[in-house]
Amino acid sequence: MSPDSVFSDKRDYLLRQSGIARSLGSPFVGDVLAAARRQLFRASELEALIAGWPGDPAASAMSLRLNAGLHALARRGTFPDLSALYAGIHQDFDRAVGEALELGERTLLVWMGHPTQTNEVRRSSAFMAALAVLANRYGLPVELLEIGASAGLNLLLDNYGHNLGGHTFGDPASPLQLAPQWQGAAPPQADVRIASARGVDLRPLRLDDPHTRERLMSYVWPGDEVRSECLSQAMLLARDSIPVVDRANAVTWLADRLAQPQAPGTVRVVQHSMVMQYLPEEDLHAARDTIRAAGRRATPDRPLARMGLEWDLGRTEVSLTLSHWCGDSADGERITLAICHPYGASIDWHGPSAST
């Protein structure tokens, strides 16, 4: 059980997330959430919803839902005083946030009903590093399957350029070039080839819808120009290379995809980031069992892999993990390749390097 699951007053979790935002380099979001806690009494229905929030407020990103809703109101110009706060024209957080909570409560309640869908494309660099390990091991093109894919931007990782510890991957001519702060040795310099990519989500987002694009921008923390620019560039690229994301239950979809014949000479890879925390316990175990069962059918010519970028149980750090199967004695061993910034800004690499 996460320590946050027993938080005494769920309303005060806004203050905990405020501190987390500051530690991640966003004092502005920290101030917004702190003001929201102080002014929450002005929105009685929203306050009751947060006070009675079911389950773990951290796992369900409760505070980030509210933060995104407030950012959306500011971007739309619904409340000029809130927009002025976000533009840096004044710093009266309590006045602006309080008015938005009171007058924008209906809109904020809608935002609270939707899980966060950030589509952090910088996380794709961590996945590219993991794929380099698999390419170095097997030398095969990848059939990529992503659960919790949202708009599918991380399915397009080979459309972006990646500088990983001085080694380059992906498209060197892409307008989106990603270079996370790197610690440790560089990953193996291998030829990563994506043969196909497909994802699933309960609520897939359509990038041809301007409201969807605006919604995604609202999930980016205000003032983080790097994240905003990366997301904007990725959405532009997705117009020409539309990712395929099916609307379905992740467990059912995964079982169906893994049961389908795998082309010889390909490695099938299941990818997920910041999604396992949202799955019900029953679905979480079912997904793991499905992957392991498929792993037992893997062969050297048809290997299977799973790579995940998720919080640890104590929500103290985000780990990039890799497991793979090919019919040998080490099948299914889970290794930690890296410790990563939650939004992909940095990667502390512990995995195989070019010299190993």
C-alpha cells in the first residue's frame, strides 16, 4: 500500500503535490495547488469530491487533474484574472485561483473525472534506450504494442531524434530532437527498427481534434517551455504519421494481440509508461500473467519483451525496467535499466553499455 493511500485528509494531498511540483522544478504549480487547498471551500461540490476521493490520490493523480483543469481555464481566458496570473502579470494566487474554483467549478469537476493523459514524449527516449538493448541482443525489427497509449505519441518514437549519452538513435532529420540529461555509460549503439506499432487505451485521444490538442497542452505544467515545445512538435509529426490506438480494455486487447501469430524474425515488445498505477488489481495481475504466458511461447526467432517506465511502490523514483523471453534459462528476468525523471528530462543509466 502506498503511503499516500492512507492520507488522513485527502484535501491536504494538494499540499503534498504542491511540494512535489516544487521539487520537480515548478514552483508556480506548487503555488497554484497550495492556493487551491486554501480556497477549496469556495467550491463545495469540488471540495466534497476531493475530501471523499476513493482510493489512493497519488495513484489516480487527483491533484494533477485539478491542476490541468485550472491550466485549461487559464489558457482559454475564461477568467481574465486567472489568465493574468498564468501570464505572470500578477502573483495573487489566492484571488485568481479562488475565483476560478468558485465560478469554474462545473468545468473543474469534468476534469476531475478524467485520468491524466500527458503523452510525455520525452519518455520515449528511455524506451529507445531499452530498444537499443534489445536490438543489440537480438538484431531484429520490433513489433511494438503499447497499453495505455492515450494519443499514441510514444508509438512514434522512431520519428524523433534521440541523443542518449552521445549515441544517436531515431530520425536525425526530425524537427523533434530529444536529448535527456544523461548519467552513466551510453546504451549500446544498435540499429533500432520499428516494423509496426499499435496501442490501446480506454479513452484514446484523436490528434486531429483541436480540442484534444488543447487538452493535452493543458496537462503540461505552465512555464515548462521544453515540455510544451516537445508536445507541440510531436503532435505536428503525428498528423503525417497517425498512430494507431484502439479503444478497448487493455487486458483483453493485450491477450488478443499476444495470441496472434508473430512474424518470424521480429521481437514483439509490450510497452507501458505511468499506466500500471491506474489498472485495477485484478487487471494488473491478468496483464502480467498474459505477458508471462506469451513469454513461455517465445523462441530465439520470435522473442518477446516487456519494457515499462513506472513509479516504484513507494512512489520515490521512476524506473525503466526490461524483461525478455526467447526460450532460454534467463527468460523473464526483470532488470532495471535506468532511474528516470518522471517526465523524461533525465536518465541515470544502469543497463548494458556499448562496451558490455
